[in-house]
Amino acid sequence: PNRPFFQIMKMTIALLLFLAILALHAKQVTSWNAHSVVFREPFSTKLFLGSGSSDEMWTEDQLLNYASSQGLEISLTTLGPGYRAVVRAKQNTTQVLGYCEGFLRPGGEVLHLDKMEVFKKMLQRASDDKTFCGGGTIYGPSLILGYMCLLYGKTNGYTTAEFLAIDDEENQHRKLVQFYKRSGFEIIKYVGDDFGNIPDRLVWGGRGTLMREKIDTLLKSWTATLQRAQKKSSKK
């Protein structure tokens, strides 16, 4: 009769241990500009409206070459299950423009997309250089950061990308959900305060709308978007 309760307790303990490992990882990462602006919409909403899809997916080399042509340098580092993609200005690699981080979820299937920040002040500073294009769209390097993380998950055999549109303010939450739906993600459920959502709350650290999509599906769609930006840039 108490089996479900003990199963939940085991899951909770396992998640707490896993999150403790991630916390140790976070302490080893130097934080950047404390006054940076959190860019909560890592991929442009308008960028995907009517964008269609492609059967192609870029390799990491193709992505890096495209980033370089836009005046960007992108790298990805890992520690245990955690990963962090960082984008810098090519003309001055001390200028960190943004990052995206998360971890490989136990089980070998779900790539956990945890957080993205793009520092607007640093983008403005980098844009003073005439060779800086910032990603090929008015939305900056965010798409390239996300693409790099999805490629990392795919390379490690992960098939699904998942994130939580945090609900800490009603209007912002609604925009996030609309934005990610247009980006290709599907709504799974709302993670609330009830007992059944405790495991999800432990993983994500808050309330919000859980969203998910196949990595291949997203990569194909985003490849088409980057290819269009590349063609547009080559015509200039």
C-alpha cells in the first residue's frame, strides 16, 4: 500500500543528489556582469513565423563557420552531466556576449535546457566594430547558442530537448509560452504546487509550463532559418 510513496521518496533522493552535483558545478563557474540583462527569449519569435523546415542539419563545423562569419566565437564546455555554451565577440574574445547552460538528464534521452543569458550592453559594445554582425538577425547570437547545445545533446545520443517556461510573472510567462510554441516546442503540462509535481519542481526549481520537442525536429527547423540568414548575408 505504501509502494507509491516509497517510489516517490527514492526519486526525490536521487534528484537531490543529482542537483547537489550541479550545484558544485555552478560554484566553479565564474559569474559575469552582475548588471547583465536576462534574455528570457533565447530564440526570436518572429524568426520562426512561417519559416518552414529543412531536412538538413548543420554539423558543429558548419555552425562554427557561420558564427565566425557573423563576428562571433562560440565554445562549449562540460563538467560531469553539465554543459555551458558561451559566445564571445570574435574581434575581442574577452567580451562575453552570452551563454546557455543545462545538463544531460539521467536516462540518456532528455537534454535539459536550463538557462540562457545575452548581455545587451556587451552586444552594444561589440557592435562598435564594423565586422560584427551579431548572428545574422536582429535577435543576436541566441539562436547559435541554442543550436550548439542541441548539437551537443544529439552527439551524446539524446533525442529530446526540454525546458520550463518559468511562471514568476503572468504576462512574461504567457509571452514565453507563445514564443516557444512558435519556435517549435510542444506544451507538455503545467508544473504547479501540488504533490504530484514535486519531482518536476525539484528538477526545475519553480513553477511553469513544461515544454518539449525532438532535437532533430528543432535542428532541421533552425537550420532552415540559419541558411536563409546566410543567403541574405552573402547577397550584401
